Amino acid sequence: MKTLIIAAHPDIAHSRVNKNWLNAAKKDGNFVIHEIYKEYPNWQIDVKEEQELLEKFECVVFEFPLYWYSYPPLLKKYFDDVFAYGWAYGSKGKALNGKKFTLAVSVGDDEHEYSKDGHIGFSIEEVVTPFKSAVNFVGAKLLPSFFAFGFSIDPSDELVENSTKEYMKFLRDLSFS
Amino acid sequence: MKTLIIAAHPDIAHSRVNKNWLNAAKKDGNFVIHEIYKEYPNWQIDVKEEQELLEKFECVVFEFPLYWYSYPPLLKKYFDDVFAYGWAYGSKGKALNGKKFTLAVSVGDDEHEYSKDGHIGFSIEEVVTPFKSAVNFVGAKLLPSFFAFGFSIDPSDELVENSTKEYMKFLRDLSFS
């Protein structure tokens, strides 16, 4: 059973980290990658098509760069449009029950800023509470997420390469979850 | 000094709660209301204009209905576009330092779902961690937020009216913060 990666980068052409991650996942061949910023340049999400895609997969990775401690806006619109009443929730909405959801997130700041004493004041696990809340509400299972830190200003090739290796290990380990 | 309300409802024409709140604030006359979904139907935010608007106010309320435990997507885009490097952060980015920020949020579910034992599994204060992180990062001051619960299915007139009274009290109390 392949894993679905819903990728949301507002400017993947100029990305280094997320572009490398996605290229590695494509090369591997065991992952289906769905890039919503490429799919919906006009922001009009095809809800039925997206729901049918999610229904085909047991495990889904939501992948994005963290901007202002949250999703890129089109990914937020994706949740609002696709996770609809009667499908994702409500008495007849069970489509996401039991699915495995996780995050793969590139983060600008260093990890130590994500603490009570850092500039941000909250851990990365606290920052992604909205995602965890949604997972709980639709009855899905939350798998441990992949977070890669320190990509704010022109990351070194070494940092990008190392994170790509760790990202691929994370993806491959999902099949054992 | 007037307070600025940045309001983000994807469909204010069909809103009951947020429309009532904004109408009451307009009637009061002591608040400047800026509805970004009306301002930017094409989602192309005028960054300079928005920055100049924020610079004029000491206290800013971000007001929206909570969908999937987060901002409406255009409000997320607002943060990504307007809170720019060199203006909101970075060595020369001090525009938001010391400003007072808060939230006014209408919530579908009842408050008891926002707990460890509820369907959501997190408190509303945990859910808005991304906003708190952004406030910390730009050096603004977080004022206590206004949350109104239980508006998921056709709320009663009484519930809407009571929440509007509480909302106006919240807005008026901001001037003493």
C-alpha cells in the first residue's frame, strides 16, 4: 500500500529543502505525491477529486514549510473544503476514520527557539495542535511527525542533504507504523 | 486611540454570529473594521497598505470563525504576506513591537469538547498556539482573547444576542488593557 504525500509549498520552484525532499520521494517510487499549489493555481479545489484520492490511501503525509507557525494558506483551504460535513465528520461522515495521518515540515528557526525560553515560546508539538485536533475530530490516527529545523537563511548543501536522508528514513518507516 | 479589527469571514453574507458582532462594533463607532475577504476577493493582498494600516493602531483584534482549529485561509495568507521580513521581524523589523494583539473567535463546538476528554482533545488556548507564537516572535503583547462556543448548527437568536453583548464588553474592556 503506497503512502500519499499532500505537498503544499507556495513557491516550490525556489524551494531548496522541500524540493529536495519531494524529488527523493519521487525517485524512490513508493510514494504518490500530490502538489496542491501546482494542481490549483486558481485556488479552486476540486473537492470530489480530493476526497476520492484520500479514500484510496491508508497513510497520508501532509508536507509543507512552516510559515508563521501554521499551514501555507492553500493547505488550510484544502482542509476547509475537502474535510466536509457528511464525509469527514457528522453522523454519515466516516471517510477518514482509522486513516494514519502525519506531518513532514521544514522549519526556519532552530529547534531551541521552540521552547519556553526561545523567541517562539512554544514547542513544535504545541505549534501543530490545530492538526492534531483535526486528526482527533475525524477519528484518524496520528503518527509521529517529521520536523527539520534551521532552514531560515540559505541552508548549506550538507544540511539539505542530511535532512533529505532523514526525511526518506521517516517515509520508509511509515510502512511499519 | 481606536482599536483596529481585522475581520476574516469567508462568507460574511451568510454568517449570523460574526455579522452580528461586526454590526454591533460598527454601531458603537469606536472601532475601525477591516474585512479582508471583502477587500481582497482575488486574494492579492496589498502588503504596503496593510502594513500602513497596522502601524496606525496600538491595539489590533483578529476576528474570525474557527474552521478546523485554525484561521480562515485568507487570514493565514495575510500573516504570510503582511508580517514581512524587515518590517515585522529581522534586525530592522520592529513595526509590531509592543503592539497589543488579541483574538475574537466564534467556535462551532461546545467548550467541553475542547479538553483532554473531548472530541478535540485540546483546550482552545492550546489550539491558538500558532497565533501566540507569532505574537511572541514579533515582540507584540498578547491580550486575553474572546472565544464564543456552540455555534455549529443554526444558533438561536438568544445565543447570538448574548454573545454579541459579551463581544462588545470584550471590545470596550480592551481600552483598559
